[in-house]
Amino acid sequence: MFFSVVIPTYNRLPILRKCLLALENQQFDTDLVKNYEIIVVDDGSTDETISWITTEKASLPHVKLFTQNHKGAATARNLGIQKAIGDWIIFIDSDLVVTSSFLQAHGKALVKAQKSINSDRIFTYGAVINTSNFDDPTSEPYKITDFSAAYFATGNVAIAKKWLIEAGLFDPMFKQYGWEDLELGIRLKKLDLKLIKCPKAVGYHWHPAFNIEEIPRLIEQEIQRGKMGVLFYKKHPIYEVKMMIQMTWIHKLLWGILSFGGTLNEKTLQPLLQWLINQGKPQLALEIARIFLNWYNVKGVYAAYQEMK
């Protein structure tokens, strides 16, 4: 089993350093995992990503760097797949720090599942634990908010390269934030691929602690997610997708009520959010901010849908 770990990145050098060094520190049974490569696709970064990887080549023996203009994660992952020599692809994000048994865990779960169901129509999905601890991200405990019910998400997943090719790879039309991996998941599901949970393949997803200055970016991200959600629905006009992208009367009513029709927003809630942050509770502040962030997402979905029509 040869793994190709595909990582798209864009202006994330500080955490990318930790991501790549953790991947270089893998311990595995060579009878199971023959070898691996780390394919980094730089999506037009303007920081020092390229020069750092080039300079640190000696300490990054498994890393192969490819570059493209800023075209988005879908196109970057497709380039990574095309360049990969492994028979198995592992997707992670460039802000994920894995444990030393990461590859071994994915490998064992894949082999066990193939024997158990007598089929190679499988993929493994590892655990993703969110953390804002930059100095020691792997010390974060698992939280109920880390649970994911997604069928196929590229935060931590291992899949045979042949199934990605048969499904048609990622759709490069998804240029903005969101949905390119779940859309591919719909096509993989049609190939009868079975999701195998692999909690021992742990990745720690780092993001900075929530702060007020981050709100405009998060709002824009939700608007983009709404637009890409409509593209998702256009490709797969089924109720399952409508539920995913929050384009139902249920979501419109829910977030409309919770936000009091948008009156609970980034301006009216700012004093409370700042107070919580000052009290050392940025995660709680973020959960409250999701009230208006989801409202922006729902409005973005319906606005984009009207434009499409």
C-alpha cells in the first residue's frame, strides 16, 4: 500500500510547517504501508510557502511541491491526484496536524474493511479534532462539537485513486468556499462506496481563536458557501442536497426566528461576543455568532438561487 497525501494550501505557512513535519514523522509497519509521498499543491500563495519548502527540502524528504495560480481547492486537489503515484490517496487540509500513527491507522482500517466485506469499494474517514492551540495542537481533547456526519469530506479521508478517477474528480466550477468535497461524495455514493470510520487516524484541525476582527471574513465565507451550495444543488437537484445547503423552509424559518429576522447580527451582538472573548470563552462566542452566520448563509443560498433562475 503506497499512500499519496494530497494537501492544497493557500497562505497558511505557519501551520503548514507543523502539518508537514508531523507527516514526516510517521511510524508504520512496512509490510502494510510500503511508502508514501506528500503532495503539496500551492494555490497561488503570496506568503513564503514556496521558498520555505524549497529551503527545507532536506527535512521534507517525502514532500513534492506543485504550484498553480489561485484557482481554488478543487482544482488544486485534482492536480495533486494527477501527480500522485500512490494507489491510495489521503486528503487532508494544510491546517491539520496528524499523529505519528496516522498512516498506519488508515492502512489497517482499509485492509480490515476489505477483508470484512470482501470488496475494495471503501474509503476511510479519520477523526478531526478542532483546536486553537497553535503551540501544542495535538493536546486538544475530543469534543462533541468535533463529531461529523459527512459521508465524504476532505479534512481527513483515504480513498483508492481509481475511484476518484471513475467518479470524475473534483468539479473545478467550485472556485469559492464550500461543497466541492461533498459534491464529489454524491458521485462516489453512486459507485456504492462504503464509508469506514477510522477514529485512530487522528488529525488536529487548527484555527485561530475566534475574535471580533474575524467576523467580516466569516460572513463573506458564508455568502460564498451559499453560492457554491446552489451550484451543488444545480448539479444534484435532490432533497438531500437541499438539506445540506440549508435551502429549505425549515432552515429559513429556524435561522430567521433565532436571529429575530436578522436583528441579532454582528452589530447588535458585538458587545456580548466581545465580553465572552474577554472572559476567555471565544468558542462560546463563535457558537453564538453562528446564529447570524447561518442567517447570512441561508440568505446567500436563496439570493444565488434566484440569480440562477
